[in-house]
Amino acid sequence: MALRENQPLSEVGEFELVEAIVDNFPQGEHVLVGPGDDAALVRAPKGHVVVTTDLLVEGRHFRRDWASARDVGHRAAAQNLSDVNAMGGRTHTLTLGLTLPGDLELGWPLEFARGFAEECAKVGASVVGGDVTRGDAIVVAVTAIGTCSVAPVLRSGATPGDVVALCGRQGWAAGGLTVLKRGFRSPRVLVEAYRRPEPPYDAGLQAAEAGASAMMDVSDGLVADARHIAAESRVAIDLRTADLEIPEPLEAVGSALGVEPMDFVLTGGEDHPLLATFPDAASVPEGWRVVGSVGEGSGVTVDGEEFAGAGGWVHF
Ligand SMILES: Nc1ncnc2c1ncn2[C@@H]1O[C@H](COP(=O)(O)OP(=O)(O)OP(=O)(O)O)[C@@H](O)[C@H]1O
Ligand SMILES: Cc1ncc(C[n+]2csc(CCOP(=O)(O)O)c2C)c(N)n1
Ligand SMILES: [Mg+2]
């Protein structure tokens, strides 16, 4: 029987659901056995294997009235592709776990799969397997596997004298989320940035090749995540607000809602720009901007001052 997108999953059947989802996932040349067996079989590439996993929970990471299923698919892939990018690697393979309520219409997982596939296609990665189960809320569990063709860049390699640089949008998603929380839908560009982050997928390898000493993606907040590099590298990091650009739509939202726009930039997460340290300004590649410096000591300061608060998102 033909499936309809408005059919509740409880009437679709598990294997029909899996087949309909998997139909969206083309398999790359490196995949020897894709979805359908007990496990996938992927040709082992040369270099290091990079592995990362991330969860998205309905109500916590997304709301169905704030983002389409396709948007959530893009985000679920992007946040995993970004973690591999942040090591200087590139994702070749992903697995996708979905917990779905029985009364959810088939259209949701299918639109999700389309968005997920579109994001994976940006780096040429294949979705080789996954799992579906029934549960009260939507939970998405993604694992990404990639390769580092050069030495991977860890959080622990920053040394005093390095410069701190950023590549990609920062603060936009937080601006979009704030707008949605207040019941608005514009500025559209910020809401879209929250719905579909655009991590700089080519910048991880670019930074690694340029000699980045430490790197991570900013998922929780700029200050919060800079603290991870500072702690792992046993150094102090100072961020300079004069070098952190505030895009025009963030200025507009700041004044409309009475929020200091620099707060979005300093504490916003989910844009997934790359934050890295380089031995000197001359080695910072094109497309990156220097936003701070590494010194002796510990912790993160902003314009030389202690930053009060979490500096970003914490779950517990
Ligand atoms: N349940 C867990 N079991 C094993 N390791 C974990 C677990 N949860 C987190 N970790 C590890 O702790 C480190 C920090 O995890 P975290 O999820 O904060 O990563 P992140 O890249 O900073 O953020 P994001 O979740 O946005 O990717 C990672 O190396 C991760 O693998
Ligand atoms: C509906 C809704 N409410 C709040 C937020 C904000 N938020 C949730 S998790 C997170 C940090 C990254 O999490 P993780 O470390 O789990 O990847 C942020 C900034 C959202 N995205 N959606
Ligand atoms: Mg990360």
C-alpha cells in the first residue's frame, strides 16, 4: 500500500518507515554495505579515524513550531559534521537513530531525512545505517565518522603568545532563538541562522594545514567554549570585543528587545563557527579573523576583565 505523508507512524509499520527514510540516503563509493544488514561496511581511508556523537531532544534542542522537520534534519547533521570539522577532519559516514512518537505523521521523519541528506551532501558524506524506535518525544541520535588527512587539531595545543581566531557566524543563532522565544519570526536572517546553522566545513582542514595549535567548534557559547581550550591547554585566553563584529541584524534585535547585542556574540551557541589558536597573526588563514590572544595563566577574560557567568549554554 502506498504511504501518505499525513499517515500516523503507528499505522505505517517499522520496516516501511525505515525503507522510506533510507530512500533519501545515496551511498558514496566508500560504502561497501549500506543500510540493510546488521552493520554497515565502509572502506577504511588512510589517516586517523575521527568519531563523534550528538543528541537532539524535542523541546530542548528544537521545537516543532519553531523549526520544520527539514530544518531539524539540517541541524542534526550540521552539529555532527561540525565536530569532525573542528578536529581538522572530514566526515565520510554517519548513522542516524530516531525515537518517534506513534501519533507523529510520516511526513516529519521523511522531511527530516531530506534535510539530513542535504546537509550531508555538502561534505559528500553517506548515511550508512541507524535505528528507529517509538517513544514519547522525538529524540535524534547521530554518529559521524570521518578522516583526518593531516595531524588532527586538539583543544590542548594552545601556547602563550598564540593568537585566537574565529571563522564563521557567531551570535546569529542565539539572536534567532531569542526572537522566537519572544513570539516573533523576524529578522528572518537570524531565525534562519538558528534553524539551519552554516558551519564553515572547509575551514577545519584549512586551519589544520595552516598550523592551528588548538581548535574547537562553538556550540555552547564563545566564552564557555574558549574556556575549554584554555583549560585543556593550561593557558589564559583574552577575547577582544573590538574585534568581534556585531552584524547589523543583531544590533537591530538588541535595541528592539533591550538586549546587549555583544551578549549574543559572547554567550550564543549553535552557530558552529570554528575557534582556533595559531602561532602568530601571519599564519591565520583567509576567512578567519583574530579575536583575542593566548597568555600565561588560566581562564577566559573579555577585554582583560573576568567574565561573570556560564558564558554559554549548560544542560545541568
Ligand atoms: N555520555 C558520555 N560518554 C562518554 N563521553 C562523553 C559523554 N558525554 C560527553 N562525552 C565527551 O565529553 C566531551 C565534551 O562533550 P560535549 O558534548 O560537550 O562536546 P562538544 O563538542 O563540546 O559539544 P556538542 O555537544 O555541542 O558537540 C566530548 O569529548 C564527548 O565525547
Ligand atoms: C527549543 C530550544 N530551546 C533552547 C535552545 C538552545 N540550546 C539548546 S542546546 C544548546 C547548546 C548546544 O547543546 P548540545 O551541547 O547538547 O549540543 C542551546 C544553545 C534550542 N536550541 N532550542
Ligand atoms: Mg564541538
